Amino acid sequence: MDGETLAISGLEVAIPTRGGFLKAVRGVDLRVGKGETVALVGESGCGKTLTALSILSLVPKPAKITGGSIFLDGVDAGALDNNGLGALRGRGAGMVFQEPMTSLNPVFTVGFQLAEAVNPLGKMAKGEVRARSVELLREVGIPEPEKRLAAYPHELSGGLRQRVMIACAIAQNPPLVIADEPTTALDVTVEAQVMELFADLAQKRRISLLLITHDLGVVERYADRVYVMYSGLVVEEGSAESVFTKPAHPYTKGLLRSIPRRGEPLTPIRGTVPPLCGELSACPFAPRCDFVSKTCLEGVPQLLEGENGRKCRCVRGFADV
Ligand SMILES: Nc1ncnc2c1ncn2[C@@H]1O[C@H](COP(=O)(O)OP(=O)(O)O)[C@@H](O)[C@H]1O
Ligand SMILES: [Mg+2]
């Protein structure tokens, strides 16, 4: 696992439903190197959040991890007891979610919540916790940090709330930060500022970042590598640059076409994501694919390896690359 902050292998997450097991994550392999920013993209419902929550065993019931392994900074997360998991959640990885109002508790001050993150075991002296909290708020670019400690989440703007979340996430200096749609609730200028902050932290602290987003502009600009998910499967991976300039999978091509560019109409991918229950007997993208052939319906395509770490789960392989 040398040089790797996160190594997910064969991850499966299932949710029992009346219609059978909904397989939300179907054998995902995902790696994040030290200091690397990796993006995970794909339409809503493809399994991104459950993949992220699995890393810290935070998958909400009734969903359940049913297979695979997760190593975080060399530690086998699946083998930890509750104490070990508790430590991993602070020191192993910090998490930042979409809407900080739901992850920051509205009834506690910023200072109180930051203190929990800075001093989870309650062993540090009060003055030390305060000093460290102020230092963290300053590091994430919050003006007048001493004053902000007494503020309640609703008294801050969305952008500042998100900065507080980021301060909490990095409080224990974890090697990995997992950010799930961290800027979706923010407007464009604030989004850019928050992304610049992530990029800054990644560089200065050598933090690895797993960035879940549906904003391909953000991926293109900030990610080193990208994984594209569809129906619980990774369908394409590679350096952000190569995937963006030469997408191999028809789904990735469709996603890139759906980015609105100035003066161009948006081209949505036709059709919708198929239901996730039971085993797949064909390529899940086949019903929406412009290149569909008989082979696509004969089984789930393998994730084929191309050049320079590129992978693509399509029977056409890298035909157009
Ligand atoms: N707690 C849950 N109960 C039932 N279904 C869930 C639950 N969490 C997620 N799902 C389903 O699992 C699939 C993947 O969800 P999720 O990982 O949240 O997708 P994404 O983050 O890519 O939008 C979706 O079909 C979603 O409806
Ligand atoms: Mg999600």
C-alpha cells in the first residue's frame, strides 16, 4: 500500500428492499495516492455517496457493505472495532458534505463543534483547544476567527459554514479528506473560493482529496485523476486530462457533451438510469447508448486497461481514443 492513502478493492454495498437486494455499489476499485486529488463523478443515484461513506463505515442502515476491502493509510478499515473506527474518523479521514447546515449542529456554536473535532477525547486544556480552533479557522480563510467561535451556524453564510466544516475535517490532520458535493449548495463565486481552499490545503498539507462532484468543470480544473461511475460500477478511469480530452466510454462522452458551453445548447443523455435490483445481465448503459451492439447485452463488460492507467468498461474498449 506504499504511497497510497486510500485503496478500495471490490467494494459492494447492498440495500434490502421488498423487491430484493438493491446493489448500489457493485465491486468498486478505487485508489487515491498521497497528495492526490481524485474525483468521483456520475449521475445522481449511481453509488458515489455510499462509496464515500463506506470508507469510514458510515453507511446508513439498512444499507450494508457486503463485500470488498478498504485500506486507509495502510490500515484495514474493515478489521477495526468501534474504538478503532472512532479514531479513524478523526485521524484517518475528514468528511465534508454538501449542505453544512445538516452536518453542523444548529444548536451549538462554531467553537463548540470545532472543539469536538480538535479535542475528541477531551484531554487538551481549554486554552489550547481555543488557540488551535482559532488557528484552524484562520487556515481555512475565515476572517475574525476569535469572534466566529461564538457564532451559531445560521449566523454564517453558506460559504463560511462550508469553511467551518473543512476546518473540522482537517482538525486531526488526516491524510485524506472526503468531500461529497462540497460546493453544490453554493453559488458559483463562492464555489470557486471553496475549491481554491481545497486545492491550497491539498498542496500545503499534502492532503489527499476524494472529491465527489457532478460539476465536470471542477473536475477538469482540480482533479489529478477521475473515476466515472454508472449504476454502481466504475465505467471509466484515468487522468482527468486524458479522460476529458479523449473520453472512451460512451457514458463519459455523454457526460462531457452535457456540460453547457457558452452559446451551445445542453445535450442531455437520453433515457434514465436503470433500476439497481438484482444482478446485471448486460451493460447497464446499453439502453441509453449510441453504440449499442449485440455483445453489450450478453453480459457486463470487463473494465479494460488502456494506456497510461486508463480503464474503460465497454466492449468497444478504446476504439475512439
Ligand atoms: N439509506 C438508503 N435506503 C435506501 N436506498 C438508498 C439509501 N441510500 C442510498 N440508497 C440508494 O442507493 C443508490 C445509490 O445512492 P448514493 O450512493 O446516494 O448515490 P449518489 O451519491 O451517486 O447520488 C441510489 O439508488 C439510492 O436511492
Ligand atoms: Mg450523493
